[in-house]
Amino acid sequence: MILEAIPPTILSVRRIHAAHESVLRSYGADPSKHTSLGLVTCDQDDSTYVALDEATKHAPIDVVFARSFYAGANHASGRLSGEILGVIAGPDPDTVEEGLMALVRCLEHDACFYSADDGATIAVFPHVITSLGYYLSEEAGLQPGDSMAYLVAPPIEATIAFDAAMKAADVRLVRAFTPPTQTNYAAAWLTGILTECQAAAEAYAEAVVEVARRPWDFR
């Protein structure tokens, strides 16, 4: 099965070199160790969560804020809003810049949604993180370096595919995000050894494609 990639569009990347203490605290940063912020908006929230985690592997930064916007990128509040705002914090501007560069590389070359049908009307995110960083490992209750399948699709496709993934591989459910989420998708985080996470992701993607081809199947 070959899925066509839907590359994320990075809409804005900015730094605040010496953020005001009120701003730092409001966005979850700790003024005793953070002075600078890095901000990014993108039209794919889950790709950005993965990229934020990747940033923690390349620079001593913290992900202090990451929120999806209601109803997704197609209903954004402005041209630069997209589907998510992510904020990283560090002790100085250079550290934050290093984290932002790793984040951008991940969005440009690794994490993305894929089209599950010919018209690109259904998207799937069957992403496997080989080695978790500090951000998503904490969110998932796992250890840095663990493998995780990060699986996302629209509601009914995601539910069928979630079941298929659990049956296809020796994996453990970490978190399930049942619909509707803020972007009206659904997701599951699964963990296990890398090969099993990969098998789960493949089964998930195949199931989404199958539902897209045959949305009616109840007799």
C-alpha cells in the first residue's frame, strides 16, 4: 500500500528573545530557567506535536504550550493560525533557535498526514516514533527512547482502524482520544517494540483506506 503524503504547511515561526515574565508564566514557562520562547503555527496539529517532541531531542528546551484549535485548519481564525500553536522555552535565544530548527526539519522531512483516498478527502496519520523525546514520553507516561505508534484519522475510520491495529500487533494502548477531539478527528497512542509499532501503524493505515473504499458494510 502506497499512500500519498500531505506535507504540512508551516505558517509562522517566531522567537521572543527576552520574554516578559507574565508571558512566560501564562504559557507555562518557568521564569527561573526560561528566558526565551519559540513559537510555531502549522496546518497539521499532530505533525506538529511530533515535531515538538523531536525538538526536545536536539536542544535543552521544554515544550511549554501546545494546543489544537477548534474544528481544524479549514476554520482557522486567521491566515497564520492554522491548526495549532506550539511554544518551546529555553534559557537563551540560541537554544530556542536550535530547537526550532529541529522542529522545522521534522515537519519538512518526516511527520505528515497521508491521503487515504483518491480525492484526498480522507486523511490518516499512521506515524511511528522510533524513539520518543522528553515531551511526548511525559504526555504518554512512557520513557524517553520508547517507541510509539501515533495514529490519527476521522472518527469512524479511526475507530475501525484502532481495532485493526490492536489485533495486528503486540502493542499496548497508551492513550485513546475518542471523537470528537478539538479538530474532530480521533487518535490512539500505542507502544511496544519498534517492529510491532510499525505493524500496528500499517494495519491502521490499511483499515482507514479500506473504510474509505467501502463506507457501507453492515450486512
